Amino acid sequence: MADDISVLVVDDSALMRNLIGRMIENTPGLVMADKAMNGRFALQKIPRVNPDVIVLDLEMPEMNGIEFLKERRKQGIKIPVVILSSIAARGAEITMEALALGASDFVQKPSGSISDDIHTVKDLLTSMLLGYGGQYRRKQGKKAALVDSTGKPSAKIGGSSLIGTTQSQSFVKSADGLVIPPHGTVKIRPPLRRPGRTDIIAIGISTGGPDALRFVFSKLDADLKAPIVVVQHMPPGFTLEFARSLDRVCPLEVKEAEEGDAVQSGRALIAQGNKHLEVERQPYGAIVHLTDAPLVSGHRPSVDVLFASVAKWYGNHALGVIMTGMGRDGAEQIGEIYKEGGLTLGQDEASSVVYGMPRVAFELGHVQEQVSLQNMARKICDLAKTPR
């Protein structure tokens, strides 16, 4: 179909090109643009096939993935790139370099360079291709289906006018200046108390997160006092380098959370891969705990686990933010922050790579305002700095 998202697959293995190509052709909303065996051939094909999104291996002869990304930047090519590579499993630093060079996201090949079981990452990969490719098409003024909570194309077709806008124009202002859904749209539960001073900011994010967090963190105010705790769904071994990459662009200190780390002003803590992150207030200050408890909402770390602990210890002094991601992790427990009188924000549909987690939270009545990615950092800072 004319609105399908076209994909260029770049991998030096003919088998992998064919397997990935088959996954793409079997996914509604996606179509193959072409295949290339390395970065040099990909650059030659891009002007001719004009893809909406690129799947890129990192280890290739003649021109590898990092070299391709450098040349892509030099040539001003804006087509989004999703890394699909075995090196992602053992080279977190290289993967983060790829993201710093403009790649949007990454998926690990499950069992090495030649992964016969590549189908095990099909849902994650295709949701990214639909999300990033759709965003690119809409920025070009073309139509593309938006991506729902399952990572599949929704019935909605978006155009360029949606990019960077908030989906809350029809909502009404509350006494605190937040935009809330009108009654009749979703069921609104009155909070137990009014919002107090913001003493912590908790962010939950998944598919599309690396790009989105990099953007938001780069725009935060240097004098933001409220500490930040983040759950980004990411495999173990990557969150240390991810935190370091965010620290390079953020005016605040960003670090991977360790057991007993202080939750303090001017610091953002990123949950470790495969470890739940919880906060606890103690007489001498707040700290974080890392646990190996079972998966919650299908994840470890889980956004629901983080939000539940924030609601318990901070109540109406918390700001909860739920952003792009497949599924519903965090959607339930951000409601506890709202119930306790805390403030809650969700990323809007137009700017989400996958409008899953924020959509479910919004439909449950747990999100007070939907905000575009472009405006998220400003909104977070303004709310956190408002005296109450």
C-alpha cells in the first residue's frame, strides 16, 4: 500500500538479509525497499529506493555500521536507523556510540551474527520500524499508521500536522493548571489530596526510549532541584553506558543506579538492566534499592515497581512521567501517584514511537496531561519548580 513504511536492510549475511526481509514482508504496514551487504552499498541505494527506515548491522566489511552512521551524518541523511547486531550483546560502548551518532534504537540479535532464531525479536524490531518509520513519513508530510500498545499499526493514520503537538487541546484546565481529560472520556478518580512541592521525578519509558530520553535530558534546566529516577527497559550490561551517554548531554549528573545510592538534588539515576529499582525515604535522606524480585508487568526493571515505591514514600510530592513504550508497564501504578495527589504526565500519541504505555495510563484516567516529546522537558521543569 502507498502508506506502508519501506525498510532498507543492511547486513553482510545473505541469510540474515533474507530472514529479516521475510519478517518485514509478513508484517502489515511494512514493505521491503531493498537490501545491502554493507554501509557503502546502502549509501548508494538510499537515493534510489528512498526508504523510511533502515535496519543496520554494526559488523560489516568495507564500511561497518559506525562508519555508515558517520557518513550518514556528514551527508545530512535524516532517515532513522535501528541497530540490529550481535555486537550489541557484548559491545555496549559501541552501541551507545551508534546512538550518539544518530541511530534511533537497537535490538540484539539473539544468538550471534547469524541468528536463525531472529524471529524471537520480531515483535520488538517491527514495532520500532513501524514507529520510527512512521514518524519519519509524517515529518515528510506523508501518511502513516500510528503504532498502538501492542506494537502494531493502529487504525489511525497520522499526517505531518501531528508532529510536535499535544493531543490534549480538547481537555480542561484544573485548578493547578494541569490539563485533564473531560468527564465522559475516561473515568477520573479524585486524588486524596492536592499536589505538594515536587520532591522527586519518576520516569518510565520503553520502546523508543533511548532517543526520547536523550532529547529530554539534553533540555532539562541546570538548576532543576528535584532528583530523577528512571526505568528504561534495556538489557543488562547496557544501562551503565547508557547513563554515561546521557550524562554527556544532560546538565545534571546522570548515573546508573547502585544499591544504596542517594536520591539527591541535581542527580538522575537510571535503573540497571534486569534489576528492579525502588526508592525509600529514611530519616537521613532517600536511597534506592535494587532487587532481583520476579518480573512485574513482564519486565525487570519494571516501571510499575518504581512508581509504586514513589507513590508510597513521596505521595503528593511526586511527579510521575510515562513515555513511549510497547505494552502497559507503569500504566497501573502511575495511578497510585495520581491517587496520592502527585502530578502525572504522559507522552502524547503523535510523538510516541509506540503509544502503548502512555495510552493505557491515559485511558485508565491516570494521566493528567499528555505532552509532546518536544515540550516534555519544559513541562517537567515548570511543574517541578512551581511552589506549592
